[in-house]
Amino acid sequence: MRVLVVEDDESIAHGLALALRQDDWAVDVAPTLKAAWASLCAEPIDIVLLDLGLPDGDGADLLARLRRAPPGALPDAATPVLIMTARDQVASRIEGLDMGADDYLTKPFDAGELAARMRALRRRFTGRAQARLRWGEIEIDPAAHTVARNGQNVDISAREFSVLMALMEARPRVLSRQQIEASLYNWDRLVESNAVEVHIHRLRKKLGEGVIRTLRGVGYFVPVEPAP
Ligand code: CA
């Protein structure tokens, strides 16, 4: 899952990026509105953490522009946005929520609370009310980063977990190898060209062949329901 941190305070941005990477998010940091918009237009982003006071303008303007984006292209107008405000910015929080922010946190906040709110946002965004995700004999716990098959814990790596979550949340849409890669890595990291194939091969060995399907020449998908 990929998060865009829009924050001009270097120490806050750095601290957030560290905490989020620890939690297996792919993190991009944008210190200005201009950089943030460029990121949103370049790659699919799963959540935006948005500071309001930025050197080249108000974060609320970015939010308004995002919500007006035309459908079917990047940026995705429905991308969940969590605004980060100072304690005395009550008016900004109200304005932000009214403009289409999904949640807010007042600085300074706890990394654990942020992680829980981000999971909740993803859940709402993908239309899941349950914290755990069930697919046939597979059960995924996004908070604990664990996967069980027939009630037995499956040993999977952080990268494999990210690939599985990306495909489960996109269900039944097909994701291309590039889209899966984008959810896994930051731009500044080198990706081995066969990394996604390797993760999918290992996931199939651990979860069974029927979960992740290949659409030849297009990409990978998980069916809405398991085959009977
Ligand atoms: Ca700021």
C-alpha cells in the first residue's frame, strides 16, 4: 500500500516516513503542493496524509482539486485523505472535512493511532466493515499483518503480504505488474524486474493456486469469491 505524506516540516515528515515504512507502507514525501500534485498524477496512491500549511499554499486547495479530478484517470478523486492539523486549527479541520477529507489528526499524534486510522480508512474505502478480510479458507488480519489458511497461520513476508492485500482490495479488478510494483516500492528504490512474479509464485505455494489468477498479458487478480 502506498501513502503520500504532504508535509513541509522535515522532522515531522521524516518521523512519519520512518514509522509508516516500519508498518510496511511504501512512502512518498512531498514538501509542497506542487510536488504533491505531481505525485498524485504519476502513481496510484492509497492514502494521502495532508498538512494544511504548506510553503506554496493551503493543503485544502489540493484536497479540493483532488476531489474535482475527472473519473477514470489519475489522480483518483476518491483517494482517502487524512488531514494533519495543529491543535488550534479547529476552523481548518471543519473546512477540511467539509471539503472532502475523510479523517483528521491533531499534531503531535501517536504513530499507533495513525496506523489504526489508516487501516480504518482503507477499510471504508474498499467497502469492508469487518477489520478482518475473509476469502474462502483464507483469513487476513491487516492490523496484525497475519494470514491464516483453514485456521492455520501462514508464514509470509512483509512484501508478500503487501502484494496479497493490494490484490484482495482491488478484487476483482486486474492489477498489472507495474501497479503491484507501485504499491510495493518507493521511487528511490530499485525494483528487481521479476520481484512481483517471485512474490506471487510464493503466495500461490502458500495459499493454493486458486487465489491469485493470471490474466495473460494483463496482470493478476483475485476473484470476488472462491471457485465452488
Ligand atoms: Ca506546515
